[in-house]
Amino acid sequence: MVERTRRASEGWTAYGPGVDASFDGTPAWQTWLPLAIAVAVVVVPLTWRLVRIGVTWVHELGHAAVGILVGRRFTGFVVRGDMSGHAVTVGKPRGPGLAWTTWAGYPAPAVVGAGLVAAAVHGWAPAVLGALGALAVVTLVFVRSWSTAGTTLAVALTAGALWWWRSDGRSSAVVLAAGLVLILGAWRHLAAVAGSPRDSDPAVLARSTRVPGWFWIGTFGLVIAGATALAGWLLWGALR
């Protein structure tokens, strides 16, 4: 009976949709390589122009997710290649719910990125890929531009293909690299908004709450720094 139970568990690990091998005992290069790729993708202007729309996609869905959590109704979103976009939620025209919804965008990529790093390190990359593919399919209902539809469809197809044609090492490496790109991309997004342009989220928060924009930018930075520290701690533990 013990032997049969062990084999069933191995079968699930090998073919199931949600279980992966953790990073324990894996070569260090399997951690360093995704990190190096993520840094290169974010630092090199050409590749950054290609992936920054993914960071914006997470940013806008961060607005949507928090808006839903605070009782607002999510009706649609748009992302553009220049890091701009918007998510539309319907609810009270003022108050803490709207403030939280507006605030959530800039920290969202870093928070999601730290979650992806944790999933990769602890062996849940396939489950995350499956969930991401399903989420992207659902959000197709809410896209409000062709570019947004293309980005969302690309996420759905990529995540779905990686989940279907599963390889433990590849799944973990891709999820880890994606998480690191989101964290580093969050810093680039924050740097871009640090001047607080008139129509940016911190400017909107400043007008609606009468709290200066620099305060909101500081809170973004604190959350992004916390997510970065968590990801670094997880990677350090995986390398030990």
C-alpha cells in the first residue's frame, strides 16, 4: 500500500496541473539565468519596449482587482505600449474605495512579481501558469482596444501552452523570470511617474484626498521595496 501511494503521488507530480518540483537541490544557474534574463530585458531599451506593456497589463488589472475587492464594478480596461492605460470601475465618486482602487496600480506588478517568485521557488509554477491562462481568458471580456486584446490573448496563449506542454524546469524558469521582470518593471514605472504628471495616479490621488502626490509615490516605493526584499530573500534561500 505504501508503494502504490508513493507511485500515485509521483504520477501526479509528473503529470498533474499544479505540482512542480521546488528549487531545492537545483543548480544555481537555474536561478541566476532567469535573474540575468530579467535584468537584461528590463535594462535594454528594445526589449523593455516589448515587455513593458505586460507590466502595464498587470498595473491596470491591479486597479480592477482592488476595485472589485472594495465593492466597485469593473467594466473594462485599456493598455498601451507607452506604459499608459486605464481601468474603469464604477462606484462611489469619492471615498476610500476609490482611493484604494486608484492607489493599487503601481504596486501591483511588484506584488504579483513577488508572488510569482514564491510560486517558482516553492514548486507551484504549473498551477500559476494554468491560473494565469484562465484569468487572461476571462479578462478578454473586459478589453476595450485591439492592442489590449492582443496583449491579453498573448498572455493566455503563452501561459496555456507552457501549462499544457509542461516541463518542470521550464515552467519554474519562465515564472521566475516573469516575476523578476514585473518587480524590476515596477521600479521603472515608479521612476517614470516620480515627476507626478498631471494625469498620473498620484496626481489623481492628491486631488481626491488632498494629500500630496509625493506621499503616494512614497507609499508605492515602500510596497515595491518590500516586494523586492521578499523576492530577494526567497532567491537567497533557493541558492543556499
